[in-house]
Amino acid sequence: MEGISKLAGEERAAAFWGPDPTPPVSPRTLDILFLHPKTLVDSWPIPVDTLGEMVKMPSAVYPILVSSIADLSIDYEIFDGYVARETFAAYKRRLAKPDIICISVMTALKAMDTELTIRLARELNPKVKIILGGNHASAWPERWLSLGADYIVVKEGEIPFRRLIQHLTGWQVDLSDVPNLWWKSADGEARKSNAQLPLIDINKAPVPDWSRFDFAPYGMGMSEGFAAAVEISRGCPQRCDFCNINKFWDYKQRYKSVDRVLEELTALHAKGVREFIFTDDNFGGDHRHTIKLLEGMVERGLDMRWGSFLRGDTVTKTPGFEVLAAKAGLRFCMMGIESLDPAWLKSHRKGVRASDVVGMYSDVYKRLNSQGIYVVGLFISPPQGERTDFSGTGACGVVCDYHYSANLIAQKGSLLYDEYLARNAVGKDMFYHDWNLSSIVLNDGRVQKNQKSLWDEVKEAFTGYGMRSALFGSRFARRFRWRPIFVVGERMLCTTPGDLKRWRLARDKSLGLQERQDRILETVLGDAKIRRLAKRRFWISPLSLRTGLWRGTAKRATLPPSI
């Protein structure tokens, strides 16, 4: 990889992996597809990931995993069906070819779509092995095995994924010795390895391998170059009870050295990358490390534009942060404000200690804005539906440039989920979720009000501040104002009878929450529906106008005549 000596890379790999198991005399060569599934079903009329449409950056997950197996007997490709332009017929050909499909599934909001993809892949390619990882898969390993996955890698993936691929290519690897692994045995039972894996030293981990990554579909218009993603650390020490990331990593945050991060940035720069996102859930948590990194970025003069997630107190606790960050290339941040009600923040352990929350975030916003840094405020709508002024409405121009609100949901793995489950306040199975469904039962027995409203989105777009930003704001500001309109407009134009049926079911108060969800699943995941889908040449999917009406460019195997 450019900018990194081969010898240094080999030494680092040897120190990281330790001794390899006994290799086969004639290893199998496996064709692996690292897949972000093409969106086949989505929430309506507001899609699951409208924010992802505006912050169109790739994930670093698959380049990280590729680096762990690059020396093994494999062929691979990385395909992001969320952004790539490919017809449904070409997508089916893609699913029909590989020996292994690897999917990172992060959230209950994408579980139904991911399961649909798995079942479609199995219909087209019965012998394919499915490997899942990611936050949601780690929370529900047995469930995913029962739904068609063959292997689940929980938590950190580099070492267990490498050992699993070695096993599948014929190396002498006993699955029971592979840490962080669940698998389906020959008798169909779920098995779990008892091998323990301490938290890895991410400084010794192989550098992400972007050599065969297609950068073309990504970008935010901040530069003329490619866009990428860079990991500085893993974990989060914060105690927010609605989040499952902090608990997932045992409330710890481990950092790569500044030199290691600069090494990765330099290698990406050599590939033509000029904009990126730091993927950390708690960027800037270690203030000394952050300052040293920003200073190193300035000294190297890479002239790259970037964004990150950012806590408000990172700015307040770090004098001159906004000036140095802007000089290092920071152009936007996504700030988890959650609420402007100090009592709500305290009750959910957000860790914001300011008594005047509005004043604090207003000051942070002004400081960042003064350096040309665009602030996206991320808010949570409380289940009671009360005090909505504290949950994003009216926030634009006061504490952020653009606000994005989501319902409070009880995610498995979070402290909130455990608490609500103990008092029977989780209203349905949280393996799946849809923005149109509620999930929480209130103290008085009422069901949480769903506050994802298309009408609210429209009203926000036509406020005075919203109109000024849309018409006279910077190129970046206009992106955040106009793109959601196009995304929702496309979703409306691609409406199917199934979308309307699921929307009506989600709002049918004559049914309990679980029954609503079960009926929604039946409209998508029935066996007959999967068989019909496998035979269809065309499919009106939620992103059809951008990703479904284009000819696929990859050269893949053709489907059998029966398909």
C-alpha cells in the first residue's frame, strides 16, 4: 500500500496475528462478496437513512476486513448496493455467483431488508455461505443463524474473521477455537465458541485495504477528489442509556496513535482521496490526542476536507478547538444534541453538565460556524410527545444549521432496553423496526406516539431559516436543504402497493404493536414472495430512480435458465 513500507506492514501483521494454523496443501480459492445490500424494502414515506443520503461517505468496515485476509486464497469484491447504480437483474446475478457473502448489519431499521437479501441470495445460490457481523448481528447472533446466516462474528472482527476464512479455505482451524464466533452446526443448532479474545491493539492491526474499492459513488462535494472513511478509535466511555455502542465496547475507548492515523491519511491521499469522515462514535474524547492529531494533519499539509461526529463539550473543553480543526480541514460535524432539556439529558445519562443547555449549544454553534464548520444537530423525540420544542423544532439557526430528529427506541444492548424490558415497557420484538411503528409502552399503558412526520419535515423546510439556507446558503447548506426533498420525492414516486399496506398496518390502532409488526413482515418475507422475487427481472425499489434503472457495470456470472 502506498506510503507504507512492505517490511513494516509484514512485521506489524506478524505481531498482530500471532502464529497461523497449519495451511492446506491445496487451499480452496473462495469468491467473497462484501455486501451492503441493495435497498429492496424501506420505510415509507420517510426512508430509514435520509441522513445517509446527505452524508454520502463509505464505510471502512470492509476495507478493514479485506486487510485481514488479503494474503489468503480468495478473490473478492466490495459492493455497496445503497449507492451503486445497478439494475435488479444485474444485482441478482451478483448474488448468484459468490461462495461467501459477508454483510455488516448495524440496526433493527435495516433488519427486514437484510433478511430479505439473505433469503433472496439463498434462493438464487443455495450453496452460498452467509457471514454476518456488526452491531445488530452481535446483539442477535442466534436469531440471525435461525434466519439463514451460517456464521456470526460478534464484536471485533479482524482475528475471528481471518480464522474463519482460513477454516473455509482448508486450513486446520477448529471453529470452537475461533473467538467471537457463532455458527450453525450440521444438525442446524447454534454453536458458540468459548475462546476468549481480549480487546485487540488497533495500532498493530493491518492498515485498511482500499486497493479495490470503488470510490466513485461517494462524496459530499467538498473537494474534487474521492471520499473515504477513517477510524481513529473504537468504543465510547459515555453512559447514554439510549445507545448500545458504549455498552457494546464495555464503556472503553481505544485510540490509534497519531502517527498511525496520519499514515492512513497519507496512504488515502496518494489514492486521490480528498474528503473523508472520521467514523468514531466519540471523536475528540481524548482532548490531548485530538489536538496532537489536528496539529499533525496541519503539518502534513494534505489539504483534505472532512467531517465527524462531535460532542458539544469537546468544543467547550478544548480552547481553540474550532480554529485548529477548521485549519486541519473540518467542514461539517454531526452533533448528538438529543434534547435541549437538561432534565431529560440528565435522566438519560448524556453527561452534559451545563444548566443552560441552550446557551451552551448556542455558544458551541457560533464558535464552529465562525470557522465555516456546518453543524448537523441530531435530536431524539421523547416517547411522551411532550415539549417538542426541545427535540429539534426551532433549533436551526440557534444551535445547529440543520436538525435531524428520530424517535426514542429501545435498542437491544442498551441500558434503556434492559430497563424498559424489566418493566414490560418494550412494546414489541425489537429485532425489527420501522419508523412508522412505535416501540415503547408508556407508564399509563398508552403506546408511544410515532413522531416521524412527513408534514413536520415539510414545515421545517419552509421556515424562514430553511428557505434562506435553501436559496442563499453555501453549497454545503443547500445540499442539506434540497437533498431531503429529492430523497422523499423519489420515495413517493417509487411507492408500491406494499409500501402503502405496510404504512397502514403500522398505524392500525386496532392491532397490538407486535401484531402490526408480524403482519408487516408477512408482506415481505413470505416464502412464495421470495420465490416470485427471485424470478422477477425488474423490481421497483425505494432507490430505483438512482440505483435501479441503470445497467450494472460488473462482469458477473449469468443466472441459471430457471431464474
